[in-house]
Amino acid sequence: MYNTKCDINDSTKEAPTARVFKNAWFGRFAAKHEIPDQVLLEAVRRAENGLIDADLGNGLIKQRMARSGAGKSKGFRSIVVFRNSERAFFIYGFAKNETGNLKPNELTQYRKAAKLLLALTEVELNALLANGTFEEIKTNE
């Protein structure tokens, strides 16, 4: 159902070129599970280098994130709206052991959200940042 690529070359550590955001729900999820912003930036950097765990179509990808002390295979999954070198929006996350694949109706809804998010103008995006719907994740560079 999904196209997958194996994470075989993870040696470059530059910051992603895309602007990276997380919605309020994902921010709470990341805080609850102690997932630092650096892990999210790393997931986007991997995607920019072509290391996408699952391409769900229409600008939607699934990326693995390591659980502290357990690695990526037993870690978390994130649903990310992604346009290479432009924008990445973390919109949903789950533990692999708690949730399997997305249901078809969920996938349809996330694809619709991806279309809307990738079409946002700067003014619209700034309004969503100002009202707390999204938060931009800043790089250390």
C-alpha cells in the first residue's frame, strides 16, 4: 500500500532547508512522549535526503522517530505534510505498538489537510502561527 525506502545513509547532519512546523495536537503529543524538536528536524532532514519511510501520496509522508533508548523500529511514527525544501508540518503521531496503518478514511482526511496546508500563503500561515494552531520549529543554525 505504501512506498517505503530504507534508511541506509544517515551521515549528514545539516539542518533541513524546509521550514518545519508542528500543530498544537502534535506539540502536546511530542511533549507527553518527550520527543525533542531535534528529532523532528532530523526526520525532515532525512526526508529531504530522500529517506522517506512511507510516501502516502499528495504531499503526505510517514516518518519514524526513535523512542528514547529504543531506536526507530520500536519508536514513534509521525504523519507529516511535506514539500521538499519548502515546508513540513507534523500533524499526527503515534507509537508503533499502539497503532497500525492508517485507515482509508483517515488517509483521505490527512491528504485533504495536506492539500490545504501546502497551498497556504505566507499571510495565512502567519495567521495560523499567531493564533497558536501551528508552531514553527527553529533550527539551531
